[in-house]
Amino acid sequence: MTPEKFVEIMRCEVIDGQINSEIERFNAYEVGIEHEHLEKDATNLFASLSPAQKKVFLSILRQVSLDTTASVLAVLDGVRMIEGVFDDFHLTYGDGKTEIVGDLASILLEKEELSKEV
């Protein structure tokens, strides 16, 4: 698997998948049913927003998911350090002999920028 393919899978499954799950959760929310406190607050907030505000809210959630994913990839790339961790990370695929190396965080951010231009 190439670094580009790995990043595209992460982008589709983690970022897009998470946003789609959130949209489904917000749209399926039913008033009067017991929910976790935070979930209830978030869904009540979402329900109170106009369509334009909902779009902004979801774009903020997407950006948080993107930033978090990019931060994890930067750790794997070795450009973002974790306190107390001194060895390099190695991401492998399949039989463990195929190493996925590259500037994964930058690839992700570049793909995201390109998708906004379309």
C-alpha cells in the first residue's frame, strides 16, 4: 500500500466516516428519549441551528477531525513528538514487511485542500 492510498483510506474512513456518523446521529435524535448529557446538549444545539449554521457546525467538526488525524499522522511521520517517546514509529501493512512511510500528514492536508478546489 502506498502512503497516498493509506492517507486516502484514512481520510474516507476516519474523517468522512465520522462526519457522516455525526450527521446521522444528529438527524436521528428524538426529543424525550434518554440520552447522555453531552449528546443531549450537542443534539439540542444542532436542532436549534438554521440550515446555514448547521453547515458551519459540521464544517467545524470536520476540521477538528482533520486536525486530529493530521496530528496522529505527524507523530507517525516523526515530525511531531510525544513526550517520553524517544524511538521512531514504523507503520507496516500486511505481512509486516511493507512499510508505509512518507510525509503522511502533509499528504492528508494536501488532499483536503485539493478536494476544496473541486
